[in-house]
Amino acid sequence: MSVRPRFPPARGFTLIEIVAALVLFAIALGIFMQMTGNSLRAARQAQHYTHAALHAQSLLDAAGHGETLREGVTSGRLDDGTEWSLRVEKADAATIAMPQPQGAGGVTGAPAPLPPAAGVTEPVPVDLYRLELTLRWQDARGRREAAFSTLRAIQPGGT
């Protein structure tokens, strides 16, 4: 009589374990895809706003150079389809809020207020203009808009 060696039964994965692993993998993959999509949308939106800021810088830098700055509204369209509108109005220096430095207990490293000027001061004649630029463009999620504002000091009669 021959004795057959006894081997332990082979143990593999059951069907329930395989299905559970596939469900967990599908959930993790879905979450990963959603996070990737959100990241791509945010990067695309940041790219659009960066382009808008660069366009704004170019348009505001060019305003009033080589020609007299006049009050009013002008508008146009850039090569990439971005629409712009520039409002120019004379500003009163007395009504413009200037940032005030923090006193003791405020922000460390904040500049101290300047002492009053000693002696006779002569006012410098300048015209102050407020330039307000609005950019509008279309992207995958709809119509977008960004607004920019700056001040320009120009000597009377100058460009």
C-alpha cells in the first residue's frame, strides 16, 4: 500500500475578495480623476487671469504715452478676443486714501511717518488721473471679467 503525501489545499483569493478589491480600486480611481480634473480647471483659470493681468499691464502702460490723456471711455478688442474698456477721469488728490503706517504695536518693520518738511515748500502742479480698466473674455465655464485701477500723475499741458 502506498501512502500519498498530503498537501495542504491551495488557498487563493475568493470571488468576494476580488470584487471588493475592484470596488475599492474603482472608488480610488474616481476620486483621483476628480482631483485631477479640478486641478486642471484651476490651472486653466489661473492662466486666463494671468493673461488678463498681462494685457492690463500693457494697456495701462500705453495709456497717455505719446498723446494727451483725456477723460472719457475707450474700448476695443485684443487679438485673442479679449474685450477691454478703459475709463479715464480726473482725480482729486485730497479724496484719495493713502495707506497709513502702523504705530507702536502694529506691524514690525512698518515705515515710520515722515517728519514734516522743514523750510518753504513749493507745490508741484500735476493733474492726477484715475484709470479704470475692465477686461472681459469667454472661457469654458462662461464669461469672465477682471477689473484693474491705477493713478497717473501728469504735468498740466504734458502728455
